[in-house]
Amino acid sequence: MGANLMSLLSPERLQTRALSLADAALVETFLNLCSQHDLGEDWCEAGDLKRDWQQPSFSIAESTHALFAGEQLVAYADLWDMQPSYVRAFGNLAVHPTWRGRGIEDHLMTWLIETSKRNLARAPQQARVTLVMGADSRLNDLCAIYERHGLRHVRSYYQMRLEMKAPPPAPTLPEGITVRTFVKGQDDRAVFEALDEAFQDHYGHISGQFEVFEHHMLNGPLSDFSMWYLAMAGDQIAGMCLCSKYIPEDRELGWIEDLAVRRPYRKQGLGLALLQIAFGEFYRRGYRKVGLGVDAQNLTGALRLYERAGMRPERTWLRYELVLREGEELATQTLTAY
């Protein structure tokens, strides 16, 4: 842990302890406590973190870091960098509200930065390598910690919401397009491939792994396959709208996890039609608000689409990056002509 941190905390004494799967519930409770203090909402549901820790290729021992005061968990950080190109790691940290401002945040940031440098040896030699961290825009102290360690704000994301006081407009599908729901065991790979292809036009995209999609989406407890809508052009997936039952911070908010339209089928009204299908079904089920996330500078114009559908920004999420090595950018940065 280092003498510097220990001297900052004197006379208290903190200990590091390796975590195991059995600690998932403890960390979930801790993260929800921090989130309730900061934002008035839970960070996750029971079982979420345990599922995350069981993601393919994730090592609890190598990618988590926890500080304890006796039996009390007072600080936690984790690092997600299993994507095979290894050009980007995602970090998170949390400190118990009563233990903040004593140097623990700097200790966690140092651990995240130093641990993320393992990617320098795993990424292609010519590739740019970064550490990415995020924060709700209301968390000014957390943003200041990032900036103190050299991270810079590179992108903003909105949580968009629609409030429905009446049934939404009926959708109008483009000619030749039909919509059906997802069939698990039949559509799994085709949906992953179409989604990955469509998202190649999104800032920061790096082609994903089917195993990760399977773990988080196909086996995710909040995924609602009865509201996974596939827009079909014959036997080809033209677009999709994949919905979840809700998100942990608001069980009354119907959630659209992914909306994607493949290039040949864009600018024909398909995205709006898929949104309206989802809005209508959420309304029928008793939801009166629907949300989704979007890049505020989305390359394909998704923000304008959501605004046209009646959605408005509810909150902002900030993306920070630290460049660990300059080089060729392998993630999508701009939209190529088509």
C-alpha cells in the first residue's frame, strides 16, 4: 500500500486483502452505499457484480483492489481490460464517504494507472493505448481526481428520457421491412454480428467478442427478449431495438439497451419506427418513462433522432482518458463515407 498512504491515514491503519467471488455481495453493498450518498440511487442490483466478475477472462485477483479498516471495506477499484486488442482499459473507483480526502483516492488512481500499463506489452506495438474512466457530471470531486492524475475529458454522454402521458405515435416501417422478436438459440450470433457491424460507426468502437455479448446480454437477468425487436429485410437483420426491463437506479424506467440500424437501411425512418414500437410496448406494460444512453456527439446523428422522437437529456456522463502510449488509434474516431 505504501508508507505515504499510511502516514496520511495515521493513526488509522488500512489493509489490502485479495477479493474472491464470495466478496461480491459485500462490494455491491459498498458501491450502493457510495452511490446513494453521491447521487441518491443504487449502483447495481444483488448479483450484478458477481456476474460481472464471472465475465470471460476477468481475474478478480489481478483486476480488483480493496482497502479495509478491520472488517470494513473503505475503498475499492477495478479494471476491465480483457478485450483482445488490449488498447483500452476501463477503470472504476469508490471510497467510503467518511474516508474521503485522506489520500485514498490518489492511491486507487495510482493502482489503476500502474495496473493498466500491463496492456503496453499485450497491445499491438504500433497501437495507441489508453485508460478510460467515467463520472456523472455532478461528481465534481471525482472529476478533479481524474484531472489531477493526468486524465482529460474527451467525450460526454447523455441519458435521454421520454415522459409518456398518452400512447406514443404508431410506427411507420420502411417498405419491405418487417419486425419480429428475437428467438434465443436461433438469432444469437446474427444479432451480435449485426450489432457489432452497426456500431462500427460509433465513436470509440472496437469489435467485440461474442462471449462477452452472450454473458452480459443473452444471459443478463434484465434482458427482455419479448422486447428485443428485429427489423428484417427478408432474412437479413436491417436493424434492432434491444430492451431491458429497467435499470438498477430506477425500476420504473423502461430501458432501451441498444438501438442499431445497419448502413444500407439508414435514413429511411427505421430507427424512429423501432423506437416507437418499443415506446408503445413499454406504455402498454404500464411504464410512463423510457430511457437510453447516447454519445452527445454521436457520429450517425442518433441524438437528433432521439430528440425528434420526443426524448430529452436527463443527465450527463463524462468520459475521461489517460494516454498510456501514443500510436495508431484502433478505435473508431470519425464516420467514414458510405
